[in-house]
Amino acid sequence: MIRRYSRDPQVQRSLNHAVRDGMAYSVMFGVAESYLSAFAVFLKATTAQISLLTALPALLGSLSQLFSAWLAGRLRKRKPLIRAGVFLQACMWLPMAVLPLLFPARAVELFICCVALYYVGGHFASPPWSSLIGDLVPERRRGRFFGGRTRLMSITTFASLTAAGTWLHYTQKMEYTGIGFAVLFACAFCARIYSWRQVGAMHEPAQQLAPLSLPPLRGLFARLRGLAFARFAIFFAAMNFAVAIASPFFVLYQLRDLGFSYLEFTAITAFYVLVQFLMYNVWGRLADIFGNRVVMAVTGSMIPLAPVLWLILPNFWGIMAIQMLGGAAWSGMSLCAGNYLYDVTPPEQRAAYSAIHQTLSSSAIFCGALVGGFLGTHVPTDFTLFGTEWHFTSGLWIVLVASSVARALAVAIFLPRLKEVRSVRRLSATQLIARLVRMNVVTKLVLRLNRWPSRSNSKQRASTPLPSGEGKG
């Protein structure tokens, strides 16, 4: 059931279409995009090629975002650009399904090219979509809308991811793994075409057609230096750099080095998505009341722990526990980072600022993936240090350690510079953690999912005025 977020029927219908678009995207993500790295491993891609699979799409995607924002400023229309990017994404699933099977000698190279074009389409659609949805969603309902939408997307991703993993496990046992991936990619094509139709049905507000051109490059740094947007963009780019050092290799680490089956890999990924699903509404409500910055501070303190824990607990159940921590942390960070971006960008230039932000982030991902690829291919699993012999399960150990250190530095250096820009109830990160403990979050989430009455919920709502008005490893 889709909730009401606007009294304007036309806006509400558009938000309903946006929710369906997100759910269709989640089907595509769950059945196919989540398994892109797994398909590369199936094609016998090397560590360097896995790194390129992340780095090249990030580089080309950053360029497509700038072009999209520039084009939006000339056309003064956003929906045609969004639909063009979505359609390109949908179409790229078809060659991904058949080219590696038709040309096995060049399978990895062709696959990387297809994935790069797929991400170009997604990045091309992103700035105008951010601008459009930012105009449609009422500001004081933003946290709950994106929280609710992302929650529905998460459960849809969980269901499709689980179904896809079960299918891959079956086809692997039957020795038809390549055909199994091809079927999943065909399903992703159908889901994205449905998403394309939902975007076409959305309303584009006429009153928000202010120029969407990029700011002049001359003097741009001086103008942005003191803005909250600039501080946030630098923080998020630094975090993306740190994450990208390790993120391309988690799938390789599980399937190649730890020897997990597709079923185990799916269970680990699906559990991460399930934890996100359980936490989105909590973070969305807290962000609406206390602001996005404090939620990012709490979740940001948890994120650096995850990669190094993969080394300490290199087994199925240990990694499941790590995914619980990572899912809880990243659900709050990604949700509130997206909402914070809307808070610090002027509506008439949201597409341009979104393009700048995402270009910085994509460029950081490109650099981080290259650093991770270099480390992963040049560091041995066995070595002697100060007379002590060290042995690791995988040569990717240095990648995981480097990612944890870089994440900690990004949080420590840049996150304290962010300030809340909305008028919200003030609460420190320590007080928010204490509040979460008092709320007994897990119990309340279970009660809410089962629609049981909760006296403590009623008391909390009565005592907390709500405003009237959303594996990384």
C-alpha cells in the first residue's frame, strides 16, 4: 500500500509512480545488478579486471552526469532525459545476456563494456531525476517518503535477490550457469522497461522550470568553498573513495577465496538487504525530527569497522553478523546523505548541483577502485614482518584494511564539518544512540511488521511531536 504524502492529486499520483519505478528498479537490481560481479567471476575475470569493472563505469558515468545536467539546462525538460537514461540501461541487459555466450574468447572485455554503458545510462538519468523528485516531494515529508520508498525497494530487492540466488544455485547444479545468468538478465530488462513506463507517467511541475545549467566554472571553487553543499560533497566523495578501495572485491573474496556457493553468497547479500529494510523507517523518522547530520554521525562511526571484520571472521556466520552491522549503518547513511543533499541544494539548480556531487563521487569511486586493484594484485598472502610469519586467507587482506582506515579518516576529518541546515530538534550523536537503546528498536520493528499494538509506541508518539509534513561492506 502506497501512503499519501501530498494533498495535490497530481503530485500524489506522480509519487505513486515514483514508488513503482523504485520497486521495478529493485527487481532489476535484485535479479541482475547484484550479480554482475558474480558473473564476472564466473567468466574467470582477474582481480585487475574486477577492479576495472567498477572503475570504468564510474569514470564514464561521471562524464554522463555533467552532460545530462548541461543538456537539461538547454532543453528545460527533465523527463525525456530520465527516460533516455533508463531506456539505455534496460537495453544493455540484452547484449550482456548473449555476448559472453556468443564470443567466449572476449567474454570479460565485452561484459565490462556493456556494464560501463549500463552505468552511463543510470548516471545520465540521475541528476534530472533528483531534480524532479526533489520538486515533487513535500520538504517536511521528505524523510518519511524516501524512507518508505526505500523500505519497499529493500523488501523487493530481498525477494528478487533470494529468487535469483536460488535459481543460480539450481542452474549451477545442472551445469547451466551461463544460461541461468542470461535468464536473470532478461528479467532485468523487463523490469527496467516497466520502470521506464512509470517514469513516463510522472508529472513534471511547470513552476519549477528554472534554468538547470551548470554554474560557470570560473571562480566556481571560491563560490562553493564556504557552502554546506561543498563540505558535504567532499565528505561523500572521500567516503566513496574509501568504500571503492574494497567494494569491487567482496564478491571475489566470497566466491573465489572463501569458496562460498551462490546460495551462501545470496543469503549473505539478502540478509544485508533485510537489515536495511528493517532500519529505513527508524532512520527516516529520526532524520525528520532530529536532522540528517546526527544520523550520519552515528552511522558513520559504524561503517569503518566492517571491512576489517571480514578478515577477522572469514566464515559464513561471522560474515552474516558483519552484514547486520553494515546493513544498519549503510541504511542510515545512504538515506540521510540523499536527504541532506536535497537540503543543501537550491531547487532551481538541483540538477546541476546533483551532477557536481555525483561526478565527484564517481571520480572518487574510479580512483578508489584503481587503488584497490593495485593493492590486490601486488600484495602477497604470505610474508615475514619483524621475524614473524603472517598468512592471510586472501591477497585481498590489504584492500580490506586500507578501506577501513580510509573510511575512518573520512569520517573523522570531514563529517564534523557538516552542519544541520534545517530547523530540527537538537540532539547529539551520543544522545541519539541512547535514544535508540531506550526505544528497543528490534522489538518495535517486529511488532510493527506484524501490525501488533504497542503501548510503548503510542507513548513515544505522544511525547515526540512529529513534523506535519528516505554488499557495501
